[in-house]
Amino acid sequence: MQKIAHVMYIVLAAMFTLFAVSPGCVTETPGSYNMTRDELAGLYLVSAAAIRDFRSEYVVYPLMSSGDLPVERISFDYKAPSFSRVGMEAGTSGEPGRFATSNGTYTSWYDSQTHTYDISSAMNLSREYDYQLMVRNVISDRNFTILEHNTTGGQDRYLIEVVTDPWSDRYTPYISSRVRAWIEPSTGLAWEIATYYDWTVAGEPTFPPGMILPTMTPPQKDMVQSTNITRSEVPDRVVRYESIEVNSGIPDSYFEFVPPAGSGTRCVPKYTGYAEPPRMDPSVPINEPLPGGLRYSFNESDSGRAVTLQTGEVLEITLPTIPGLTFRWMMPTEGYGLELLNAGPIYEMPEGNDFLGGKGYYRWRFRAVEQGTTTFDGIFALSGCDIQDARRFNLTVKVMA
């Protein structure tokens, strides 16, 4: 009988939510009933599915375990099926005035400090900034536990937790080991989310929790036993929503990117079709001296030079990279007279294979084969963008018969 009553409650509550959600308001359900995990998940997901759009503002308190509390105030707005907009608000430690919009396929960014914009960013705004989606994914997986239950502002709220020991980025855009959230099943909303980075007795991670840079090589699960996890009740990041307005009828035009007056393009996608050159002759490793020697060996400081080669002579270009990051040198060429011998990366790893302490380079070798002129126009960039103030390498080579 009690089981039937539970089922009737969840069905009635779900039906009430579907009929009661209207622009600018959320529903209420009695706060005296303790739902099971499946009941909570069922009602929450039905309620969340009724949200067609929302406007929200939340505050981020990162690095709480270290005592450093820089505050980020962020607005995040969403409209089904895939529109989103994020903005850095005043009173934040980030860049007030910075914002981005997305249609789910590509993202447009505006940088308020440089007054430039990038209309071809591949960043997934929902992945980075939509904590409502993050919590919905947690609940959909139904691997969480219920820790507490209370009534806040007339709404029934539950504190849930999901554990992803030892470390994971399954739910968060950064590495974490636990996620807790205060949620309202009747509205399908989360109001406070805390993420944890539980340290182990085996040593500290590559980056401290909360840093923007990702952990390059997450620890393998078989390297750390779950019994070695040291838990803390102090989160590394807390997100508190100050306002959420649902189903207000946000127009599609709100998510269109309009460059602010006086701004300019930051990214010109002129290198998007660039492909790294094939390794034509790998018989001599790119990191070893070339038999017969070189006529020229250039590095980044040689940018802007113009040189002359005789047919048969070889030149080499070696430019620094950053191991583990997706920035790379793109080196399109125009003209003729040179033939690519070989190209590829070079890594210098310190003792102990400390990946972050290593150095990286990319090297090209060309042989002069016929009379002509070749110009190199290289840039160190991400996603094929010609970005303001990016590192560059330019070279003009004339081949004499």
C-alpha cells in the first residue's frame, strides 16, 4: 500500500508540474514527503523537460579549500534546443563585459579588455557554464545519493551527491571527484552546486583544483585505490544561483552576436584548411643532424629574414611549441623552388618525465630544387585562427639556379 502511495505521489506531482509551469514562475509541491532516488529523479527530469528557456545569474567561489575566494559573477541564459549566452557581470574577478553567444554549433566571443571578438570559437558554452545541465546529467545517470532534505522558500529541496573517484571530468569541465547539489524536484532546478577534488596520500595532482588549465594527464584508475582517497568537507568550487527565471519567452534574436561599437575581429580563420606537411623522408629522424649538413638553420628570432639558396642546399626551421596544449605552428607557403624533405615534432623531456617541465619544437627541412621564390607565413595559434598579438614567423627564400 505504501509503495502504491509513493507511485501515486510521483505521478501526481509530475502531472502538476507539467500543467503548472508558466512564464516567469515555478511550481510548488509539499515538503513533507521524503522521496526515494528514483522518485526524485523522475519528478526532477519531468520538471526540467518543461523548461523551454531560462535566464540565470550565479556567483562562483573557486579555490575554497585554499582560502582564496575570488568571486566570479556570471549570467547564463538558455533556450531550447541549443541557444546559449554567457556574460561576465560587474563585481567579478574575471573580465566584466566579456560575453559569448552560441547556437549549439559555433560560439562567438567578445573580449572586453582588447575590444576584439572571435566569431568561430569551438567552445561549448553549455559544457563550460551551464550547471543546470551538469546537474541534470548527474540525475539522469541515477548514481547519486540523497544526503539531506528540507524546505526552502516553500519549495522542497534535496541535497544530492555523486562520487567519481578517483578523478573525472564526466560532469564538470574540470577534474573533480565529487559533486553535490541542492535541487528542487518540483521545478527541475539546481540552486547550489559544490565540486570537490579529494586529495590522495599518493601525491598531489598536476594542477591545484580550480585552475583554468586542465589536468593534462588524469591519473589512471588503477594507479590510485579508492581507499587512499582523503575526503574533505571543504569544496574547491561553489556555484550559488542568485536568480533563475524560466519560460519567459526569450526571442532567438537575443542569442545573435552583435559586435559592440568600436570592436574588431580577433580571429581571422584564414588557416582553417591548413594541414601539417607529411613526413616525406623519415629515414633521418627530424631531431638528428642531417647528413651533408645545412645551409641555414632558422629559429623564431630569424622571422622577417630573406635569404638565398643554391639548388641542392637545405634549410631547416625550428620553432618552439608547448607540449600538451593544442596550440601549434601553422606554416602555409606560397611560391615554388623548395621541396619539403621532412617535418615533425621534437620533445625534450626532463628527468622523471615531468610532462609540464618539458620543451617542445616543430621542425621543417626543405631542399632547394629549382629556381623560384617561396614565402613562409607562419602563426602559432589555436583552431586555425589568425589572432591579434599571436606569435609569428615569416621568411622569404629565393632559389638561384
